[in-house]
Amino acid sequence: MSYQKKHDLKNEPNSVKLKYMKLGYHYLVSNTMYLFLVPLTTALAHLSVEDFINFFNHLIANYLIFVILFIVLTIILATLYFMSRPREVYLLNFACYKPDPTQMCSTETFMKKSELSGNFTEESLAFQKKILERSGYGDDTYVSKSLLEVPMNLSFEEARKEAEMVMFGVIDELLVKTGVKCKDIGILVVNSSMFNPTPSLSAVVVNRYKLRGNILSYSLGGMGCSAGLISIDLAKQLLEVQPNSYALVVSMESLTLNWYCGNNRSMLITNCLFRMGAAAIFLSNRSFDRHRSKYQLIHTLRTHKGADDNSYNCVYQKEDSTKNVGVALSKDLVTMAGEALKSNITTLGPLVLPMSEQILFLASLIGRKIFKMKIKQYVPDFKLAFEHFCIHAGGRAVLDELEKNLKLTKWNMEPSRMTLYRFGNTSSSSLWYELAYLEAKGRIKKGDRAWQIGFGSGFKCNSVVWRALRTIDPAKEKNNPWMDEIDEFPVHVP
């Protein structure tokens, strides 16, 4: 142990030097254009106003036709560019559902209710307890009322009540936050992976809020925890062709009908992991909404690995040997998540990374593929592209793997780990609890970039990139689910 410490101390100066060398390289490459402008600016500074006048007179006298053609062509190209450019999409505001304290479920409560249900063997109960102890969850996560009753009320009607409670609760809160009138909502996207009644959940929202008859409404089902970002991407594409519109996106999940009553270990894990939550988001393409919006949507990117059988089967709903329906999680889940992320960031990287990182990545790729050099693949430093990371709080193992693969710091991972601890895995809405955490901590500054990464069955990895349009003042944030307890975080998670 003492030798290891001495060895680390001996290598520490070299690691520090390497860090500063890389930072210097990054700034040099990022500012190359400005370095080239220095001699040009110096040369122009020596020219007088009379020199510029003589130059333009010479152009007009000798190349009048070319000057006119150049001006006309410039105007035409500029017009075409602005006409073909997609409309900018803004995030007006968002809200996260915070259930009643009576729905909190500690590890002790969870185990007690599971035991009283009479569905599980002693081995299954012990397994669930072990999962919960390693999950990174606190004792203040929430579940539906139906799961806290004795006996559990796992009825369709109860599931409908649960869905309406979280959807209406979070939408009401968002309407108050934004002041948007229901008649102005032109696009509605609701996603719920496991509970999809008839009429659809989007129809439930239309009926409750009496939305207009020509609304473009969609219900996304079966798309897993990544469906929230798929909904954002769908709303963005619709907003790009529907002028002066508001889009309401609702991400939620129902627990009632998805409680697994068997003893298959791979299917018991979902009982332990999933918790109650929902989020509602207002998007706008109205230019005059920019000044009151929080973020601008910069990129959406979706990666689907369903063509690979291992990816397709790693999250799979099925019956067990006793005909109990549940969702089985494969042991390959973390590996498949890593592969999906790798494909996603390979496409995302050139869109967001500074040129310095792209050069290093390309050099590594050429060395490995063309010159067959035995070097590790270079992992770009995404901390140079983003100030904030919101990684789906799907489980402790997934967060550990992404922290290692992306070389993120504890500070970068804090929103995801604290969301997992306080609210658990709320499926597609978890990313919004993480962004709300950053806002409550006062970390969002004007110009900051935030990267949301979602994973889900299929297997899918989706990315959304936001740029903050203003600095978020926590004191002015209404109904943020973290505000009344944010000073207690971060906490140590054993």
C-alpha cells in the first residue's frame, strides 16, 4: 500500500504536466483562426480610408458586372439559407411530478409489502433485498398507492387512476409555470412504455384539458426509458414544419400493472428499480418566446441497435414458467448500453466536440485502422463540449460504466446519482429530475450546454443537447421538486 502511494505521488507531476499540455493544445487549436487573423488585421491597419476608396473605385470601374453578379448571388444565397433553415426550437419550461409523502417507500417498507403479498419465496425476497441494498436508492423514493395497499390492488382501474394522477398533476404545474393557454397547444406527445389504455393517454389529456380539434397528438408505447428523448425529437420535427406552435411533451410510467408476481430473478429486478414519477415539457418555435425560454434545442440524435439479437433481447417482456408477466433484464444489459452509447457518440462527436478533440480522435482511428498500431482507442473528452451531463438514472451499474467510459468526474455524475438516490428510476422522466437538480443547485449559466443521454429497450440510446438561454436563478424557480431539500444534497451513497 505504501509503495502504491509513493508510486502515485511520483507520477503525479507528470499527470499534471500532461493535463496542462492537453489544455494548451486545446486552446491552440480552438483559436487557430484568430491567430491567422492577426497578420491580416495588422496589414489592414496600415491602409488608410483613401486606400479603401481607391480599391472599390477600381473594382467598379473595371469589374462592374462581376460586382453586381456577386452582390445578387450573395442576396439569393442568403435568402435561400434563411428560408430553408429549420425553425429554432425553444424549451419554454418543464415540470417534474413530486408525489405525496404518503407514497414514500423505504427499503423496509418495500420488503414488508413484498412479503405480505405472499407471491415470493424466501430466496426471492432475499434476492430483492440484496438488489435494493446495492441499488444506490435512498428511503424516500415513491411508488403508486396500489403497491402500498394490503393486499396490493393491481387492477386496470387503479392503473388508470395512477396515470391520470401523475399526468394531470405535472401538466397543471407546467401550465401555471408558463401561462400557456390550452387552446394554443398545437402538438401533444405522451410516452408511457408499459401502460397504454384505450382511449390512448394522449386522448386522455386532450379530453381533460379540452384541447383543440386539429391538435397533432401522439402516444408512444413500448419504447422503454429512452422514450422521453424520442418524444422530444418527434416534437422537434413537428415544430420545424408547423409555424408558431407550442408542443406539450409528457413522459411518465405506470407501476400498478407492471408489478411482477413471480420468482424469476431476471424479472424481479424491475420490481426493485422502478419508481413513480412524471415530467411535462413545453417546446415552442415562436421567435418571440426566445426571451422567456430557458433553453434552445441544439441537437437530437437517436441510435437503434435492434438489429442485433443480444441488444434486442436484453430488456424483454414475457411470461415466466408459471405464466406471470414481467420484464426480464439480461446480464448483458450494461454491455449493450455501452455498445449503444459508443455508436451514438461516434455520430454526435463531430457535431459537438471542439476541433482539437476531433483531430486526436481521427489520429487514433488512422493509427489503429490503417497503420495497425497497437494503441487504445482515443475517448474524446466530452467535458470540453458540455458543461452538464444528465445521464438516465437507470441503475447504479449503468452509471458506473458510463462514468468510467466517458471519463467523467464525480461532479459531472452528481445529478444522475442524486436523482437515483432521491427518486429512483422513474423511467423516461428521470432526465428531467436531473436537469431540475442542476437548476436547483444554481449551476445553469447562460450559454451552458447540457447533454441528456437516455437508454431504453430495443436497445436504444438517444441524445439531446440543450443550450441555456439565460442563467437560472434557483430563488425564482417555482415547484422545482428539489427546492425544499436541495441543501441536503449531495449525500454519500454507500
